[in-house]
Amino acid sequence: MTGTLRQAAEGYLQTRRSLGYRLKGQARLLMSYIADLEAAGESTVTAANAVAWATRPAGASAVWHARRLSAARCFARYLAVTDPSYTQEEIDALAHAAGTLGSPLAAASCQAVICLLASTGMRIGEAVALTCADADLDNGVITIINGKHGASRHVPLHETVTRMLRHYASRRDRLCPAPRCDRFLLTRAGTPLSPGQLEDAFARLLAHAGITVPAGRRPPRMHDLRHSAAMSLLHAGIDITVIALWLGPFFAGHHTRLPTRRHEAEGTGARTAGTRKRP
């Protein structure tokens, strides 16, 4: 619906302005694009309608056309990041499907990864690189060391996530009492999980959980759980600059204190993520 698209554009501008961007010229261009879509009865942003709008008027300079296209492209990127790809029901179905994997430890590890990504917005690479020392389950805080662009950060956990991770750690230690590495998440051989292994398993879990997409849409990815977590936190009323620090390099330009104590993470709605069904 066009009203929803206009609301998304207003939310995008509000988000960027909260981070210190003025966006006067870009705001005018973006709302002109939205008005054009509404007049044409369009309800989604596509490459075709963005280029058609950006290259008007035909006699304008290439610089002007590029500026218009940039406004549409930045908004399209925002939509791609903030569209929650999984509902709560789908996340529950994925976690249940992961529990059916052949190896008990592989099943438990895959379930833990799904819950971690959906609740905290961690990246797959960050999850598999997590060491036992990085997971402070007594205080409900995970420390990401040398994340994307070399940045490190603290990730507070909701108490339900902390309980889940304690249960996983106990089961992991029973199933693999002599691991071959110090990673928190292990394969059945006691070695680190790899992103490739998880992505391959995730493709099978999607089918097992009955999650499909309409023709022409890209297949769902495990990384989309991070996007869902971000939107879940936004919908819960968490300040966007705190989310930016929590999720790492996600939005540009933020300087605020990240809550790192468990009681500060309470009530954030970060138990799981996903609030809207896939169209």
C-alpha cells in the first residue's frame, strides 16, 4: 500500500536525522519519488521505477540524474535492511527443525545460533567466532572481539536467551567433554562451526520448516535473522543509537553508551525477533 511506503520513507528520514544528518535536499527528492510512485499506483520500490523517476527530466544533467538515483537507492537499502524477514512462528519453526538434525550436538549448536542471531542481531561470523571466555553468562553479556571492520562491542542478553545458552553449554560439555578448540559453539567433532556449514544446514531447515517465498524473490538467508532482530528492537522502542552500537556497524554515525548489564536489557523485546509476515 502506498500509505505504508510513505510511512517507511518518513521513518527512514527520521532515522537518519536522529543520527545527525540534515537531509534537506535528499528529503525533498525522496518524497518526490514517493509521490511519483503513489501517482503511478506503485506500492514497492523497484530498480525499474527508481531509474525511470531518477532520469527525469530527460534534458537534465547526468549529475542531477545521479543525485536523484542516489536518493532512491539509499532508501531502497534502508528497506532491504529493515524488512523483518521472519515471523515469530517462522523462527520457532526453524529452531524446532534444527532440533531434528542427526547429531545431538549439531542440532543443539544450530538451535543456539538461530536463537542468538534472532535475539541479538549478531552476524553469523561473530557467532561462530565466539569463545567460551567471550560469553559471560553470569552477567548476561556477550563480548564481540574484532567484529566487522575490527570493531569490538558488548551485547547484553535477555534473561531467556541467557538461560538458553546456559542449557546449551551444559549439553555441549556433556556431549563433547574434550573439545579441540575454545569456541562456544561446536561441531560434533569438537571443532569450530563454519558459516558455510550453517548456511547449508539452514537451506535444509527452511524446507523442513515449510518456509517459502513467492516466485521471483531471493531465498531467505540465515543473515536475515539479524535484520529481524534490528526491527524487533526498533518496534520495542529501543533508541536507534543504542541499537546501532548493539548490532555493530549497522547504521552510520552514533555515539552513545551501550547498556551492558543484564537488568538493562530486560524488557527490550529481544527474546526473539520477527514481527511481520513475509509478503
